[in-house]
Amino acid sequence: MAVKIRLARLGRKKRPFYRIVVANSEARRDGKFLEVVGTYDPLQEPAAILIKHDKLKVWLDQGAEPTETVRSLIAKCPAPPAAE
């Protein structure tokens, strides 16, 4: 089973809101998913990106592949400060 980290669309018509989810690659875009690892709101200025980095790291370590869009969102989202 190939696992992808991708966007699932929510919101109304012309008012998109996205969840960043971990899902089986064969599942539908807005279908079943394994876990929510963040959100993305493109309508705010600047766009609001919230990622749970601890959950994201666990899935990346297990071999989940982010899509190109999610990969760019991860790069834009600031990483949390390292715990000392």
C-alpha cells in the first residue's frame, strides 16, 4: 500500500479550505484518510499554513511521500523551534 501526504478539499464553492492528510494513494481525494497532519487556507493573506511537524515527521520516517503541492507547503511553513 503506497501512502501519500496530500490535500483534501473542504469549504464551500469558491471558498476552498484544505486539510493536509495522510492517505492511501488509491483513495479518493476527499475520501478515507489515515490522519490529519495540518491545514491550509489559501484565502487568508498571507495564506495560512498549519502543520503538525511531529506527526508529519513520523509519517515521513515511515515512507509516506508528499505530493508536489504539499512539499512546497512544507517548505513555506516555519519549523518549530528545537526543544532543548
